[in-house]
Amino acid sequence: MTVISRLFGYFEEGFLNLLITLMTLLVFGEVIARFFFDTGFLWIQELTLTLCGWFVLFGMSYGVKVGAHIGVDAFVSKLSGKPQKAVAIFACLCCIIYCAMFLKGAWDYLSQMYQIGIPMEDIDFPAWLIQQLDPDFAWETLRIDVDDGAVPIWLSQSILIIGFSMLTWRFIELFIAILKNQAVGFQLADEAKDSMHLIDEAALSTSSEQQRENDKDAK
């Protein structure tokens, strides 16, 4: 189980890096096209927004894993022992219920999109791929109209199910870890502490540069 979890962690990091790289390249290409060639591509805008949604929803579970989500824990940090564990368990249960509600809503929404077969506006499958598909299979199973070739919305927005399923899994993992006393809480990121840390680093860097300048003047 540990090996599988580790491999999945590598996959998460690699996939998130791929998404942010693709978004950067797409936006860069769109800027170059608009400012230097006075043109643009509508599909780039829609694809970038879709990738952004995938990045956020796919990254939610990774944020829980590394403790990157920001939360208010001023009260919980004052507790210790059983009271802190009880609060952490309650908070974890609330998060699992929250995810379950979103999963239900996402399933209902995507089911309707699948039944109706609504396509995306500007993103189409490659022509060579559409030509390989049987028209009946493409529509009855994938809701792809081979005459149009557009990517169906249910497919592009399937990250709603994937993302919240992964998030639920992370919270269940955390819940079990808290019960086994392997974790004390969410390990939420401390925004104020991180900001002060950055300020201290900047001050130290400035002081070092000033010292080097003084040494040069002394010589």
C-alpha cells in the first residue's frame, strides 16, 4: 500500500506539473499570436480554462496531502490530547460529508450532460481520431457526434468526479491517521508564519548585500 501511495504521489506531482506547463505554453502562444500576428485562437481560451479547472480540482487532494490548504486553527492549536483529537475527527467528518455532497451534485450534473450530449464550443477531436470511430458507438457510448467532432462537456468536466473522489480519499486517509494517532490534524499552512519567513529571508538578503557593499568600500 505504501508503494502504491508513493507511486500515486509521483503521478500527482507529474500530472500537476504537466497541467501548469501546458497552461503556460498556451497562454504564451495566445499572447504572441495576438500582439505580433494580430490573430487569436478561440480554442486556446477554452482549453486553458478547462486545464485551469483540472489543475485546481486535481490539486485539491494534493493540497490536503502536503498540508497546503489555509485554515483558521487559532482555537484548535490551544487544545491538546483528546480534545484536539476530537475536534480534528469532527472537522475531518465534516470535510468528508462536504465532499460526498459535491460528489452527488457532480454526478447528477455530469449525468445530465452525458444524456443530452452537449458539446464544447471550440474544442474538437483531431479529424484522424474521429475517422477511426464507429458513428453509432461514438454517440451511444461517448456522446460524440462524428459529424461535428466536438469534445463532449461531460468528458472535459469529468474532473469534478475525479477531483472530489481523490479529495474524499485523502480525507478518509487523514481520518484513519487521526484515529490511529498518526496525525494530530490537518497540518494547515500558516499564511502569517510563511509571510514572516519570507520577510526575514528578504531582510537577511538585503543585510548580506549591504555588508558586501561595505566590504568593497572598505577596500
